[in-house]
Amino acid sequence: MMKLYVLIIGFVMPSGDFVGTTAIVDSCPPFDQVISFVREQVKDNQAQFWTAECSEMDFAPVFPERTI
């Protein structure tokens, strides 16, 4: 298994559309760094709501299909 940190940030736009971004990061960023990023996105895109989550996740290797 491989452990990776996954950062997910999502925005709800005035139209009701959901816009999100996902990234593999070296470590979860401090909350104030996330807030700075979100403030820029809200200012530029006029998002109404947002959420963010950063978690360590286990990724299993993918095995090639066997032929019989």
C-alpha cells in the first residue's frame, strides 16, 4: 500500500453548479493557507459556498489482468 495526502476543495456557484479540485499534496496544508486560496477563488469566481478536506489515504497497487 502507498499512503498519499489528498486535498479536495469544492465550491457551490450562484448557478447551483459544483466546481471542485483535487490534488495529491506532500502534506495537508495549514488551515490559513487553505483560507487564503479559497478567498482568491471566491473573489474571482463568485462562489457562494465552499468546503475543503485533506486526508491521508491508502492506495492499493493495481494488478494487471491475468489471461487464462
